[in-house]
Amino acid sequence: MININGASAKDGVRNLRKSKQDRQAMLKQTIAENPFITDDALAKKFSVSVQTIRLDRMELSIPELRERIKYVAKRQFDDVKALHEDEVIGEIVDLQLDAQAISLLEIGQEHVFSRTGIARGHHLFAQANSLAVAVINDALALTSKASIHFIRPVKTGERVVAKAKVIEKEHVRTIVEVNSYAGQDHVFRGVFTMFRSSGKTKTAGVTAPAHEES
């Protein structure tokens, strides 16, 4: 049977299957790059329903968000050296010293302006800055300079994923880039120049402040 466009019904089924295969391939890649992305965000990204995303995940044997977070949290990662772990703003779920780190911050009522429900900027900065400190493999790390950019407002109920990456390292100076995301949206970028003691001074018992600026 030929439709008005000259394509057979069989061709239509074939194209639909191809579209689904392409979507699932991109879905798998997207989750691999950002395991903390929600089904809602995925549905918006691929312009399908949340139910379709859930069915795709089931077919691909990809667990739901809560299970993915548990899996990442169980992974072995380095211990924070430059400050106490409870001084990091957000929950660290991945840390490779002098390389990269990831933290999660759930935006609650205590983080936002009561009138607008928009997160106060200093919370996003604190998450990023404390992660930049945490990634330093040294007992003392201080922020000497920061270049930051707030890209879009973050609202109550959103989960902010901050990803830190060491992009340059010298003897007493390390440059860390931090990019933060809410779902698929890039919401914050910061480049932090960090001073490190590099073992030249005795730092036993010293805890570097998480938000040192100049």
C-alpha cells in the first residue's frame, strides 16, 4: 500500500524503528555522560513522554535515577585532603585528586529567595568553589582568583550537578574549571586559580577555608 507521499507503510515502520534505535543510542550516551539526569529532563531533550523514556531505559537495562546515584556513591574514590568532607557544599559522589570531582546539591527552600524561588547565587558559587578546593591533592588549598558566570537561574527542587576538572597544574598553583548543570541545562561556570602548599610548609591540623577569595 502506497500513501500520499509515495512511501509504503512498511517504510514508515522501518523509519519509526530507526528513529527509536537512534533515540535509544543517544539516550544511552547521554546517561553515560550525565548519570544524574532525570527522566523528565530526558523526555524534554528527546521530545517524547516520560513513559517512553522509562520504556527505553527498561529495554536498555538502564536503572532509574535513584539506583544510578546509589551506584556512583558506592564507588571508591579519593579522600578529601584540603578541607573536612562535611565542609564541601553538596554531596561528593566522585573524587580523583588533582584530576576531577563531582558533587550534587539539592536546591531546597533554604537556598532560594522566598519571593521568587530562585537559588541565591552564593550557594552555586559555594558548591563550585568548595569542590575546586576538594579536588586539590594537598593539605592546604586556597582560592587566589575566581572567574565566574551564572548562566541561568536555578529554582527550588532542582538538583545541581557540579563537575570540577583540573586544567592546569604547577608547583604551587592549580587551575580548576567547574561547570554546574541542572538537568541538561548549563547553569554555572567558574574557573578557580588555587594556591597549594605543595608540602613546602607544615600544614598538619590546618583546614583550608572553602570559600577563600581575593
